[in-house]
Amino acid sequence: MLKNTVEYLQCILDNLTSGLISVNISGTVDYINPMAGKILHWNADKSSLEEDYNKTFYNFPALCHVIREALETRKTTRRAELSIMHADVPLTIGYSTMRFKDHEGKSAGIIVIFQNISFVGGEKKQYEQKK
């Protein structure tokens, strides 16, 4: 049995089958779930938290662009795609962004939720780099 609400919610986020990244309004990474690391083929550890997203995701410039755009415009993106490279292998990532507010209704940051969609319907998607 889970002891409290925070532990319960942490278990939910940690067990999502999609990657999830939370960045606060100042651009600091607050949360990266384990699946985000798996999808990006990247070892996300606790040292990645509480750092600027540009530093944390410097190897993924297209992801940094998505985060920057979401923070600056505060608009929700639904079902978009971006391409990233990992060890010279292109990955197509399907993502959505949303902003979240604190208990007082003030903008607190953004969330990016994503999946690797490089192989859809058994076929490899064509690689196009988003700039």
C-alpha cells in the first residue's frame, strides 16, 4: 500500500509508457520519468534535475526547441513530431506539450509527453530533421 498522495502520484508517473519531462517556468527541469530516458537512449539521473533544460538536453537540440517554444508561447501542442539523432540513428518522436498551473492559477511550467514513433505499422518513418 502506498503511504501518501505524493508517493502514489510518483508511482503513476514513473510507470507511464510515454516519456514525460516537466520544466518549470524559469526553465529548470523538475522531473524526467524513467521512460523518457529509455526513449531517448539516455541515462537520465538525478543530477539532470534542477538544471536548465538547455544544459540537461544539450544533445537533443530539437527537444530544446520544443521546450523553449512551449515556455515562451505557453501554447499547447497536440500530436506533433520531431526528429532526433542517437548514435547516428534517427528517431522520430511524437510529442505533445501542455502548460500547468499552480494552486493559485499562476503558470508554473510545461510538460512534454512523448513516444518513439520511428516504427509505425511495421515501417520505419522517413527521417526529417526539425530545426
